[in-house]
Amino acid sequence: MPHLILSDIHANLEALDAVLRDAKGQYDLILCLGDLVDYGADPNPVVEWTRANTLVTIRGNHDKACCGADSLEHFHPAARASAMWTRTVLSRENVDYLDRLPRGPLRFENYDLVHGSPADEDEYLITILDVDRAREAIDARVTFFGHTHVQGGFLLTRQAIRRIDPNRVLEVEPDHFYLVNPGSVGQPRDSDPRAAYALYSPDAQTVEYHRVEYDIEKAAHKIRAAGLPEQHAARLFVGI
């Protein structure tokens, strides 16, 4: 069966629940590319679900920051404020779990999991130039990455680098390399506010991209009720 690939949940329990309902019965295991926490108002439920249900999870930059393993100095003010709040509400067990998460790249079966880039776990793969710079660090035919909150990814041939269209089923060909982004569960930033995820079938060598609507009003209300920055709530409605 396919593997359920998640990334950038960002403490959005409503989005996570919607993804799990939508994908129910279609996968045999769950892998997560990091950034479980920050921005959203449910860090403990999200981390507890991850601990109980994912086979492999790697760390994201917000996971490092919110467990105290990394500095907040490079975060913009709103992200810094929500990270500081997250530090105060996380349970000791969940802090310890985040602190123990492995860094990417991490090999699972015959493909790699990274948060940002195969070259640097905190690096963004946004442009073709970004991917070209990271090319030498790519070590698997298929690499799943997150961090940008943009569903899709990149196809690397010998001659060119092209963007992957998430509106079509991706068929993995043996002569190419693929950087696949499942999109963000809890903080999409590709102008589509629906929660994003992917299903990867190692046997069929296909990736199916999915989007699902969720209760944005409830997630935004929780953010505001917690006193977190308004922009974390407002951007959920527009996906930017």
C-alpha cells in the first residue's frame, strides 16, 4: 500500500484530522518531514499523535526552536512570539521527543526524507537555482522535502530541472531524480488554504498529491484565543 507523507503540520489539529479522515484506508504507514509545532494552538495534541502514529519523523527548524535546541534569533517577530508561547505549553515528554528527532537526510527504504534540502536541513528549495545548488547532495532517486509549504517539487533530468505539477499523478521514471514536496498540512502557502499531503506507492512508483478542506474557522479561533499573533490565524484562510 502507499505511504502517507506529511509535512509542516504546525500544531494545526483541525487540518491534521481532516487529512487523516481523507486518507483513511489508503496507506499502510505514515512518515513526517518535520515542523510539528509552532504557529498553531495545539502543539501537544499534534506531537502526541505523531509519537503514537508515525513510523518515522524527522525534525524541522520549528521543532528545534520550540524544544530549545536552536535559537529564535532568525525567526521573524510573529514566529518568535508563537515559538516562545509553544515552549511554555509543551509538556516535558513532548519537548524531549522533539529534541530527539533525527535530522535529515534520512534514508527510509530506498528514498530520502529531508525537511529543507538534502544539502542543509534548514535550506529552502524554492527556485530552480536553489535545486541546482543542492544537486550534488541528492543521493536517492526520490527525496521528500517540506519547509516551503508549497505542494509539488522538482524533476531533475540530465539536461534540466523542472517543476512538478501537483495536479497530476507523478510517475517516477528510473532515469530521473525527484524532489517531492507533499505540501503543508497546517500552514499552506501556495495560495490554496486546503490541507495538503501526498501518498507515495513504492511498488507502482507513483506519487498522488491531495488537498482537503478543514475547519479553518475553528483552527483560527484557537490561535486567537491563545493570544498568538493574528497573522497566524489570518493566513489560514488564504493559504499564503
